[in-house]
Amino acid sequence: MAEVDQSVLRALLDLTDLESGHDVTAALLERLAHRAVSLLPAACCAVAAADEDGELSLLRCSDGVGWTLGLAQIENRSGPLVDCYRRGVPVQCPDILSAPAWPQLAAAASAAGIRAFSAVPLRRHDRVLGAACVMRADPGDDRPEELALAQAMADSTAVGLLRAEAARDDGRAVDRWRSALSRQITIDQARGIVAQRHGITVDAAARLLEQQAETQGVDPGDLAERIVQGLALWHRAK
């Protein structure tokens, strides 16, 4: 396998990999921005992901120029990056100076020495998670193989983002399960305490605890927590 093919393969695998830490999404976006510049004839790259409201918000770039031009598109809600995300298809601009639809971006790009833009969506099947915008100093279209590589890297990043999302969902599910288990254990402890104090069965104690919770207008779990804590304090005082 040629050396360039090995680099491409490593990049595609790397973009699906999850890092430890809390900001996995930002890390994957930044990784894509730098891989795009290293493997494509690009001056810089800006990558943006959508928030829960479907708006492009999180932005990571290969350098300061990418940041300036990427942020300009997001703030103005205009440009290849934004159009690509909205439409879910690649958007090419061979020469920004000849693109009347984006005059503000054209002025900023000209000042930064950027002429051509190519944006590809971060997508998995029919879900679009964001977009990546590759920028070049010279005008002209991307070659088909370059656009295909950019899309492949964007698709790999989308896989990584969805894996990160699934991991977060799994973590929240585990947290909910642990919370529910802890709540049930506390309620069972409270039932035992009530049964012992009043000389009644555990079933009768369970009904009494539910009645008291309803009368006081509190959650049975919260009432059980107070009962258990009260017993702990009583044991320490004793």
C-alpha cells in the first residue's frame, strides 16, 4: 500500500476513535480540521457541529484564519459552511470573489488571502451533524478525488460523533439505573425501620410510608431518606 494511502487509512480510523475526557465532540472536530489540511491541498479548515436546537455552534479550526472565516459564516448564517449544513450536500465555491451571495465572506476571505471554499456535511445516513469547510489560497474547483476524500473524512467524523453520543446516552442510562437502585434501597431500609419501630410487618410499613408521603405531599424516596438519616443520627447519639 502506498504511503499516502496509509496516511488516509490512519486518518479515517482516527476520526472514528473516541478519546477519554468530557469534550470528545470538540476533539473530533479539531482532529478533522487538522487532518484535512494535512491530506488535502488546503490552506485552512473550519469544522462546525450543530447544537440541540439544530444551529451550528461548536467550531474548531486548523488555525486562526480558519477560525476567522468559519466564525464569520456562523455569525452571518451565510457561506458554504452554513449552506452545506442546511442542505446536507457538498457546496463548492471555486472563487469567493465571484460569489455575489456572500459579500461579507468575500471581503474577509480576500483580506485573509483565501479564494476557494469547499464544504462537506458531517453526515451519517440521513442525519447531518455539522459541516467541514476546506479553504484554499488559489481559485479553482476541487478535483473529484479530493472532494471524495474530504467527504470520507467528514463521514468518519460523523461516525465518531454518533459513537460519542451513544456513549453519553449509555452513561446517563447507567446513572439513572444507579439512582433508581439507590432510591429503592433507601425505601426498603425505611420500611424496615418503620416496621421495627411500630411492630408491624414490612408490607404494612410500606403502606404506612406511602400514606405519610401522600399526606405530607413529598416523594416517598425523600421521606425514606429522612427516615434513614434520622435512624443514623439516633444510632450515633445512642
